[in-house]
Amino acid sequence: GAVVSQHPSRVICKSGTSVKIECRSLDFQATTMFWYRQFPKKSLMLMATSNEGSKATYEQGVEKDKFLINHASLTLSTLTVTSAHPEDSSFYICSAHLRDRGLKDTQYFGPGTRLTVL
Amino acid sequence: GESVGLHLPTLSVQEGDNSIINCAYSNSASDYFIWYKQESGKGPQFIIDIRSNMDKRQGQRVTVLLNKTVKHLSLQIAATQPGDSAVYFCAESSGYSTLTFGKGTMLLVSP
């Protein structure tokens, strides 16, 4: 249980184009999903918190107009990198929040999306 | 908290040894802790968690120890195998859901 998928797993795009990444919780409903960015050999950096049916909450320094987040349903959140530039190249990872019956809050992660902007 | 370094700390062990990976956290209000394993090119995988009302929790081949006095968390892996080679992250949470990740430790297991 608690499987999270991401699509695509890899994407290469030209500078100036927009890229959409999907995050799905496959066997549970997630009212909250999170988007992270990870540079090589570094830890995960939280970009934003995505709540179903409301606007995302962005971390300090993350441009909300650059990284558009939509959480349209309890199983799907999307991250769109708009007008991508080479510095946006990174590994983007989503997670879905699951609160179990023991009231523990655990995040389960997707497999990540490698974005390369040429 | 943990400082951002240029290189991941690395722990090298022989297959069959026990491994201990350490993590210091900074927020005394954190009440929930998780260890994740991340293999190259993949997302983090949940290993084990612990609440602040406990100081030890065991799973299959893994044990997490929590010392709230010194804000220290450790992950012990028994009989380490080559498949355990990965980067291990601790994460802490206080209240609802948002996690703060440590900088990670790379575990290298040689046969």
C-alpha cells in the first residue's frame, strides 16, 4: 500500500517551454501532497505544499508563477515548470501525505522526475 | 541543525557488518521522525518511523533510536547487505505533516 507514482520519469525540453509533472497516489487519498527539488548529492528541498481544492503554499524563495501547482483531486497533483531554463534542471520529487489510524503523519514519495532543460 | 556540506557523509561497511547512521535534529518541538532510503535516481523509500514518546523502535533488520535529550536519532541496520547501499535521510516533523530533511548519509556496502 501507499504507492505514489510520477509521470514522466524523465523529460528533456528546450529552454522557454513549459513542462508538466504529474503525481498520483495510487491506493490512497491524499488531501496534501508535497513537491520537492533535489540537486545531486544534496538533500530534498521542499518547494511547496499542495492541498486539494485550495491554493498551494510555497516555501520562501520559490516562485509561484514559475512553478504552478494544481491539486485537482485527492489522488492527483501537478507541477508545471513554466518557461523552463537550464537552471531549472533538477530532480523533482512529489510525496503524498497519509495519516494512518494511529494518527501518524507519514509522507510516501514518488519515484521522481528528472528534468533537463537544454 | 545540520549544515549544508559539499559532500555527503559516507559510511563504508563490509557485507554482514552492522551499520549505524546518525542524525542530529534541531527542533526540540519535533515529535515525529522518519528514516528514508534513497537509491540513485529514485525517490525516497520509507524505512521506519518513531514518535517522540518512544526511544526505540524495531523493524525488520532495522532499529531506530531516539535521544530527545541531545536531539539525536540513529538508524541501525543489522547484517548489512549490498542492497542496502543508498543514501539515508532522517526527517523530522512537528505537528502536521511538513517534514524537514537532514542532509543525508551515503552507505556503501562492499561484498
